[in-house]
Amino acid sequence: MPVQSPSESERAQTAQTDRAIRSESAIKILMSLKEEELRFSQLYIKTRLKPLIIHRQIENLKKLELIGKNNEYFYITSKGKNLLDELDELLALRFK
């Protein structure tokens, strides 16, 4: 059975996710949210990133469904947790 090529939207989603995980600020936000749900102001204090950077990264991470928002609080989704777990595994392999 032939392997199907990813669709254009799947390739675009993969490219966006790839850019997100290359961003130190996006990783900081994901790691902060892995610990607990946070408000924007709490993310600002915890990550020490500029508000504009946090805002941009939040929008990107929400589009990728790596984080979500419940009232005033941002949270990491299961997809975001899985991504961080995969990154941890890759880093563990790299530094063995």
C-alpha cells in the first residue's frame, strides 16, 4: 500500500510547529504552562519576556493548539504536553 503524502495544510501545520519549537520564547511559555495555568501577567513575571513577544507567541501557540485559554488563564493542551515530552526525549538522546 503506497504511503500518502501529507496535505498542504498538514505541511503548513508542521512548518509552524517546527518554527514554534525553535523559538526559545515559545518553549519558555510552554514549560511555564506545563507547571500550572497562568494569567498573562504571571507569564510575564515567570518568563521575563517582553509583553509583545508573549502576545505573539501566545497567538502562534493557540493557532497550533499547543495552548488554550480558559477565562483569564492560559493552559497547555495535551498536544503541547506531548510536544514537550518529545523534546525532552530528543534532548535525552542527544546528551547520552
